[in-house]
Amino acid sequence: LENLEIPRHPKIPEWGDRVVPFGKELYIERTDFFDAEGPEGEASGGRPPRGFKRLVGPSGTVRLKYAYVIQVDDVVRDEGTGEPIELVCTVFPETRGGKKPDPERGVSKPKGIVQWVEAATSVPCTIRQYDRLFKEEEPGSSEASGGDYLKDINPDSLKIIEGAVTEP
């Protein structure tokens, strides 16, 4: 494992730095990877959504926030669904600290930056994701609610996500 010193807050340097482990196995969000050769790529002709600035595989590059540029070498898939379950990547150590990749090595400039968590030291957690409490800007004012603000409560105002991980 390598310990990286990264800012506690990107815009408030007075908060200082924190140490985050970086290792051989990392987690990224599934939504940060567009699988050009998988089911989602087949549905779109292999083209990511407009404005997608994250990892596109295979052979796509992205910067891991406060760390290195990586490139997808291989996509390991679930045999039943064809969905990606693992990305085998190359890390370019010379790109630490925001340095650009060397074009002589055949590495394209990354189009985006993604969050990541080192797998071996990650801590399981539950996420409570909150959205607006009401569906209407003025609860109870819509015809559908008939003046009853309780009918305007957003049933999706709280999503509980199990099985997430965070840094230690």
C-alpha cells in the first residue's frame, strides 16, 4: 500500500491534509464506467452518453482523484449477465500529483476524474441519501393534493443504500 496525502477540503487549505491508502485493488462507482463492449454499449452503438467525462472501456483513461491516471486493459464480466465485475487497469506512476501522461507511451489525456476507495482498507457503511421532502414547491397548493400537504410528500425523499464502502 502507498499512503497519499490529500487535502481534507479542496478549497480550504487551512483544514490541512489527510492520509488515504492507495493499493492494487480499488473500487469506483459503477456509474463512472461506460462499458462500450457490454450491454450498455450494444444499446448505444458503443458511444457513451453525451458529455460523459469518466472511464470508457476498454482502453479508456481517467484520473483517479488526487492519485494517478489509469487505463483499462481488460473488462472481466459476469458470465450470466455480461455486466462488468472487474476492470484490469494499468497505472501510470508518472502522473501522480496532476501531471499529464506521457504521449510517447501511447496514453491519451484523461477526460475526467473519478472518486475511488482502496479495497483492502475500505469500511462498509450504509448511505442515507436525501432528496426533497415534498413533490411540490408549495405543498398542499396543487389540485391533486386538494389542499392536503401530506399528499405532496415525496415517497422517494429517502433512499437507503446498503453495501457501500468508504475510506478508513
